[in-house]
Amino acid sequence: MAAIVENVMGWRPGGVNTVASAASLSPAVDYDGEDRISALPDDLLRSIVSRLPVKDAARTASLASRWRHLWRSTPLSLNDADLPRSVVARALADHPGPFRAIHITRCRFASHEREIAEWPRLFAANGIQHLVLVNDADLARFPPDAMRLPADILRCASLHRLFLGFFTFPDTAGLSRRADVLPRLQELSMFTTSISDEDLDYMLACSPVLEKLAFVLSCTPDFIHLRSRSLRCVLLWIFMADEVAVVDAPLLERLFLLEAPRGGHAESTMMIKIAHAPNLQVLGFLEPGFHRLQIGDNVIEPGTKRSPSTVLPSIKILAFKVNFGVIEHVKMLVAYLRCFPNIETLHIESLTEPTGRNHAKFWHELSTIECIKSHVKKMVIHEYRGNKVELEFLKFISTSAQELQALYVLLNRESLTSVAKADKMTSKLVALSGVPWSCDCKMMVLGPKFQNDWSIQKASDLTVDDPFHW
């Protein structure tokens, strides 16, 4: 369970990797036996202790009398992966605080109802800043049985980051609706955690500095209506809802739609509505076969006429997943591309299976797509399998993209079944260099090792220029 959460989140509290182990340290030359470390100022010693795993930090009290008070006076960073399960509750109760980061992923809370009732009050009293709570549920059952968290968890006014896994979100009906209930909360992530539409509305209304919101492997709420004056990044990963609407989010920069749920009803779709997001710059992965797009009051369909009310000019980086073998999806892809006139970077992941269909005529007769012709400078084709329909799309790009400077083609691992097949795929791509490109474009063919390794931390890192291409 802990490994799953760390892979999704991409971070662990405590900074334990920043301290060298004792075994890696060499004895100083001409060491005279004097304890120079204990002579350091308390503030520096606390900084050292705070970077140790909690079990080692607690043991420093036995080093010398000079160290006995340091662990208890150092802000607590606790990861239950570093402790026997039996001592987690005692460590929390014994430490007077403050609590900097608490990371509990190995506790089956259904059998610890007393702790789950007491801990939120303990966290609030000790100024918790970063909190990860994951119920060690039975993954053989999906969705697993999820217990409801007590509402006291939302009274931790000091919280900066909150990650919940395998829970039912607290019932907020009886809580204050003031806009400063969670005045410092900047990040909220939920992993297989059930939340109602009303409870999400409450969180958005009562978190005035919330910048990052993430749902992972979830099917609730049914409707996400984003109204926030502070949100900058929203991530939906293997997420199923009826509708995601950006109603009023003036600071929103990035909207991620990663790994749409597979299986289920073939006709299942998710409506993506963009009403007011003037700063939205990154969007994807849109799937023409799964996502329906509405801009303002206009639902985008093949044949939708371009107008100021059907475009999102702020988008600079756009990502799609499309099956080039399904002509309906291809036509929808073109309709969506016409809505983003100022794209500079375009990512397209191919979902195409081997097929004999060929849409060369469609691409040959297609009129100009403004963003492809005049704005796209970098394009990345993910999971390229070498099918005819994929190659025809690349030929269209080669004759249309006048400003394209770099084209990256990332090969699909399963398609590289032999050296001969890999050579054939590569030779066809190399042959494109003989096509009269509209500009001086650099093309690179890359192996599967260059595919993305996703985590919430990576996707929501606003310092990364292109979050789809690390």
C-alpha cells in the first residue's frame, strides 16, 4: 500500500534521503575524541534530527544528556513505514508537537476506530502541516470498504497538504461555511476516496489558498464544478464523472485528464465544460472517443464553425489520446484542434490497434487547421505503432506544419517484437524526411524508455515547462 501511494504522490515526508547513514561516514583524520557535534547550537541540532527517520530521531535521546530534549522539541515528521505498527500511536501521543508531517499508510483504520476518532484532534492541536492518511484496505475488493473520516480532520487550520486514500470524505453538512475554515490548505489529493458534490463545493469555498486538487482512481463526485479564486492545477487520473466544469477559475493554469477509465459501457462519456478560465495554458489528455468538449455554451462537434465563442486562445500545451483507426474519433480530433488556435506544443498518444483501414483521402482533402499551420513548434507522438493510419497523419503534419521545429516519435514497446519490425517502423519514419516539410524541422525517433513516468508531484509541478514530456 505504501509503495502504491508513494508512486502516485512522488514524495515522502521527513527528508530521510538527505542524511548519510553512519556506515557511509569515514572517521575524521586525527580525531581527538571530543564531542564536537553535541557542542553545536540547538537550532542546528534540531535541523539534523528533523531529517532522520522518526525511530532514529527518537534514539538520539540516548546519545548524551545534551541530546535528550532535542527530539521532543523538534517538529515531528513521522512515516509509519519507519516504525512498528504498535508504536505509531504512542509516538504521536508522546511527542508534544508541533507536527510537521504525518504519513500513515499501513493502518487498517476499521479496526482502530478509537485512534481515527482521536487523531484529528491531536493533529489540530499540534499544528499539523502535511498529512497523509491511507486506509490499508483490502485491494482484492474494489471499490474497497471505505470508512468515513470524522469531520474533525477539517478543523486542522494549520494544514498545507492533505492526501486521503481509501476513505469516505467527512460529511461537511454541519460545518461552518466560512471561507477561512482551512486558511492554509494548498494541496488536496484523494486516492480512491468517495466525496459528494456538496462536500467538494464546501472544500473549494472554504480553502482560500488552495492551488492543487487531485482525484486518483475515483468515480465520485458525479459533477465537479470548479469555482475557486486560487486553484492553479487540477488533476483527474483514472477518474470517471458525468461532468467536469470549470465554472469560474481565473488562476487555473493546468487541467489534467489522465488515463480515462477503460472498460464499462462503450457509450460512456465525460463532458468537459470550460466557461471561465482565462489563464488556462495546459490541457490534456483529451480523448475524442471519451471526452465531450463544451466551450461556453457551445458543444464542439465535427462541423462546428469557429468563432470567438468556440475557441480557447490561452492554451499553449495540448495533449490528446486518439485511435486513428476510428474515423469518427479522427474527425472529432480535428474539430477539437480548431478550438485551440495558439497551441505551441502538441502531444498525441496513439491508441490505434493494427488495422487495415486507411484514411489517406480524409487527410489529403482536409482544409487548413490554423494551429497546425501557424503555431505548433513542438509535437510528440506517444506510443507509435507504425500503422498506416498513424503514418498518414504524420504525412499531413509534414505538409501542413509551417512552424514545426521538433517532432518526437516515441515507439510503442509492444510493437517492437523483433529487430526486423523495429527497422521497418524506423525506415518508414526516416522516409518522411524525403517529404517536403514546410520548415526546417528536426525529427527524432525514440524508444519506449522515454515514455512518461507519472506521479501527482510531477504533474502538478508548475515549474516544469512541458508536464507531458519529462
